[in-house]
Amino acid sequence: EAGVVQSPRYKIIEKKQPVAFWCNPISGHNTLYWYLQNLGQGPELLIRYENEEAVDDSQLPKDRFSAERLKGVDSTLKIQPAELGDSAVYLCASSLGRSSDTQYFGPGTRLTVL
Amino acid sequence: GENVEQHPSTLSVQEGDSAVIKCTYSDSASNYFPWYKQELGKRPQLIIDIRSNVGEKKDQRIAVTLNKTAKHFSLHITETQPEDSAVYFCAATHNNDMRFGAGTRLTVKP
């Protein structure tokens, strides 16, 4: 069974540029998560989808970050414009969607903003 | 919301010794507690988990204990090996809302 797929794996951009990350969850997983992980810290939730509905986006900086999961399968996270402080690893995870279910992580996208 | 604290932040042990990592959580409604291992540059990988209706779970050299009353849970690794070296994260979950500890960097010296 294929795991969670993310692309790109690495991205280097200059500040004020836009950037987008893509995630394809495990087949059949209804719940999809985007996390931000700074160096030496645990993942922090940005947004959680149940199917195509964003059910928790309270931690998403909505002035510059946006996300979509139009068909309830793969998802895109966008930053526009990027700032220096956005440099981090962006992790996508998915789960079956039952209450408090196991989450499986993708390899992440390492973003460097210069 | 949920707050998870994890200790120690770094842990160094000799190969063959045991390692213990402890976490506390604040939300008594949390009912699922996974542990993830993350090697440098890799994705977090689930190594063991426990649900609130169980006090202890073991899988070979790894065990997790949960004390719901005190709201703390611990990871125990016995007979440590160099390949156990990684960062370990605990997490507490309620209704798919998972909050992570800050991580413990475990180093196993050969």
C-alpha cells in the first residue's frame, strides 16, 4: 500500500514569492492534515480536512496561507507571499477518519525562504 | 486546548540500557496516545500507541504506560540499540485533534 505522498520534497524561494505544496493521502483515508514542523520541535497543526470540508483551520495564518481539498482526496497548501519565518518542514498526514484514529505522515516538504 | 509536555528533551544511553521518555497532557478528554519516531530528514513513523481504556501496551522492546488519573504516559525502550537513535514525539488526541510534545532526542552510544 502506498503511503502519503508529498511534492516537492524541497523548495527554495525568495521572500514575497508564492509557493504551493501538494499532498496525496493514503487511499481511502477521509481525514487529511497539514502540519508545520520547525527545527527541533513537534509538528503543529495548520488545518484538518474531513473529506473536502476544513473542520479545523484555527491555526492557519489566513492572511497568507490557504489550502484546498476540492474532491476530498489530494490537497494543496499555498503561501502567498512567503516570509523568512515560513522556512520549515510542511508535513501532510492522513487517517481513516474515525474518531482519534492513527495518523500516517508523508515525507514532508522542506521550505527555505531566502 | 490540549497541551502536551515531554521530558527529557535529550537523552543519552549506552547500548543495551533502557530509555524512558515521559509526557503529560492537560485535556482529560484525550483518549488516544501515539508515539512517533523521527530520524533526521525523515517522516515521523508510528512506533506504538495506546488508547485510554488500556493501562499498558508492549511490542517487543517497546512499551507504553498510561496513567489517566495523573494524565501522564511514558515510553519505555529496553535493550537499546544504535538504530534506536532518533527524535521521539508523544502526542495526545481527542476527536482527531492531535497535539504533539516537543520531542526527545535519544542517542544510543555503541
